[in-house]
Amino acid sequence: MLRQRQQERNHQSPRRGGGGGSATTLTSTDPIVAVWHDRRGELARWAFRFLVNRRDAWGTCDRRGHVVTKGALSIDHLMTHFAGTHLVGLHTTNCDDASRWLLLDVDNHEEDTEKAQANVRAVKAICAELIRRGLGCLVEDSDGQGGFHVWVLFDAPAPTAAVFPLGQEIAKTVGGEVEAFPKQPTLEETEGGYGNWVRLPGRHPTRAHWSKIMAADGTWLEGHEAIDAILAAPLNPVATLDLDLAATTPTEKTENTQEGLSPLSVLSVGDGSSLSVGTRGESLATVPESEVAALVKRTIPTDFGQRRRCVLKLARILKFEYGLQNGLEGECRKVFDRWHTEALRRGAMRETNFDTNFAQFVYAIRHAECPPEGDLAAIAFEMAKKHPCPAAADAFKSPEYRLLVAGCAMLQRLRQDRDFSLSVSQAALYAWGDSDDKKVFARRRSAASEALRSLEGTILQCLKKGIPGRPGNPASRFRYLPQLEELPPVKGDDAD
């Protein structure tokens, strides 16, 4: 029986960089909206691999304000952010006090023209200082009114004790109102142990603005070009950081400034210096050798009867976390070879034929629809609670029925108007709620089963019946019959 608990909300509101807010949706005729929506999968996989510091919590905003959401952060969550329907912010530091990035935030909350011009000068000064230190960056127009985010990404999690002073030094050198994130060298003294979170690029929470990226010639890219630039953001070697916090002379830094950057990665900032907005030559569809062993350990079967489940988990990780798609890529074969060798060594598989297992792996990676820790139904029902019910739900008085209909509508929306899977246990858990009392939850499952049957033909079309029984059996597949309505905005606090 599926016994997952609904995501737990933490009402603490740590100070944020880039802020939170409720993401709203523009009309479908806006070409920029369509571009970000169509490429949300690419962006989500990129962000999941290169920006996510911790996967057990993220920042967002609802009617209560800015909150930290506890749960398993998945690529599905990130996709809803890049589609502009649900804001997601990422924490600056993981539980081991390491950070994948440094962000320098230059705000213009007053919408002042002179302040906006001063911010442009501040961004140029930041970039010049980064060049002096041999670091590449990504410059984002975050709000369309003179607010900017300067992202410095690392090729691996870097000690926050080294990232924090780097940000403070740059902010102090530039002067003005520049905030650096992470804002502390360790999470030990933070309230709740989470620290700060920063809004991802994408839709501004309160304005009809989508992130623009500064190009090599100083112009601003938007739409497809902006997304291409984001996906090609430079990854700075952790070794570039002064891990011992020892001073290095400007000359030593400057001599190595341009190493590893393409000719298009140098941008003149008008004062004789250059801005490194370089490109990252590494393809997303690779698995670094340093990560293969951990990936195998994470998915290896430890007892008989786990083989199929572990093969599926491996396939999901490679597809949703590394961007591998068909199972026949050399990277897939490299990882699977290591996985199969280790599984045989442990003696935990009855089926030992390589070709049989590899064929199942290829099938799994091509048909996987959900990340390993992701539950699209959980995300859909959580989002449904934040939006007004669709018209089809208004005929029902029961809050459980109304939420069930709204959740199914959101599921089909997230599936891009395609049919979706939903089990009776999921319907009971997300619409009726969980219970530690097995008898109570059994009654809720019965109510959910009856509700799904009663909705067939009017609200839902059952395309394929699921197989009841133990977890892992196929769930029923449905299609939401009413026409999907335009998603209205969710009201929230005004924030950058």
C-alpha cells in the first residue's frame, strides 16, 4: 500500500536572494511563454544537475508568504517553475556545507531609473573582478527593471567556507548594494538548518518578465537564445577557489583569466576589461567518472527480487538527472556495464544474462516518465490546492471530490494534455489524506475507489485499468475530459 506522507511545510521565512513570489501564467499566445514551456524539460534537467544543492527541501511562495517546503525535490518540480506555473527557489548550501554556485544579487526594488543605471555599472564591476580572479559567470536580467543576478557556477560542490568569503570580498570590492549568496559559511547557526534560497531563472513572480541573459556582445538574449546561454553557462573548476583562503596577487590571477574559454566568451564592458560569460564544453548527456561509483551504489540490488526495480531506478536517474534518453548511448552502456558487474559480484540476481538485463534497461529508460524520487501526482495535487478549482469541480460539495477533480485536471496539464496514471492509493492519499490508522486509510481508499468510478464517463475516461495489490503494480490510466482552462494567477507577497 502506498503510504507516502503529504509534503510537510515549514513556516519559517529565511531571508532570500532573488526573492520568492507566486509564479503566474501569461496567455498562451505570448511566444516567450511558449518557448520556456516547451524547453522546461531541458532546463529542469540542467538545473537539477548543476544548481540543486539539496534535494530534501526548496523555497516557494503561497498565500501564507515565503516558505520552505520539505520533501523530495524532483525534476517535475523544476519543470513547473520553468513553465511559469509554480515558483521554485534553491538553497545555497547542502547539508555538508558545500555550494554548487555563488550568486551576486543587485536589486532595484524602488524601480528607480538612476538606480538601474548604477546597477549596470555594478554588474560590470562584478564581472571585471571575476575576470581578475579567473572565473566565468552568467549575467541574468532578473526583473526587467534594473535588477540583476550574476551566477558563478562550479563544476562540483565547493566548500561553502571558501565560497562565502569569495562573495563577501567581491561585494566589498564593488561596493553599493550587492548581496552575495550563500550568506553564511556554514548552516550550523542558521534557523532551521536551511539557510537562504534563491529564485531560479525564469518567470518573475510578480511581473510579466522572463529572464534575459547577457550575450558576448553586450546585448540581451531572450527566448530560445537566453535558454541556450543558460544551458551553456561556464562551470568553474573548484580548484579555482582559494580553498586555504590564501591571498593571490592580481597578476597571478589575470594570467590565467582566459584559459579554457572560447573566443565568444569574452565580452567588452567598455572600460578596457572583459566579461567572461564563456561556454561549457561538457555535454549534459555525460556521467562523470567520479559519479559512476556512487550511482551504481545507489541503485544496486542487495537481495533477490529487487533486480527489476533497481534497473528502473537506474534508468530513471540517467534519464532525468543526466539527460540520457534512449539507453544505447555510450554513457549508458558504460554505467550499465559497471552496474551489472557489481550486481553479479554481489550475487543478488537470479537473472544473470547481460543481454536480457540490458534489454530491460533500454526499455525502461525509453519509457520512464517520472524521476526516481518524483511523484507527479503529489506535485499535481499540491499545485491544485493553490489554484481555484476548475469549473468541472464546482458541481461537487465534498472538498475531497473537488480536490480529486482539480488534481486530475492539474495532472493532465503537467502531462501536456496527455493521459496520466493515478492509483486508488494515490487518490486517497492526496485528496482524502493519510492516516496512521490502517482501518481509517482503508476506508479512504474505498471512498477514493468509488469516487474514481463515479467520475468515469463525465469527468474522467479510464483508458486502462490498473492492477490492484502491492506497490509497484501498474496504476490505472485516465484522461481528464473537460477542456483545460487557463490557469489563473496565485496571489502572493510582492517580492523580487
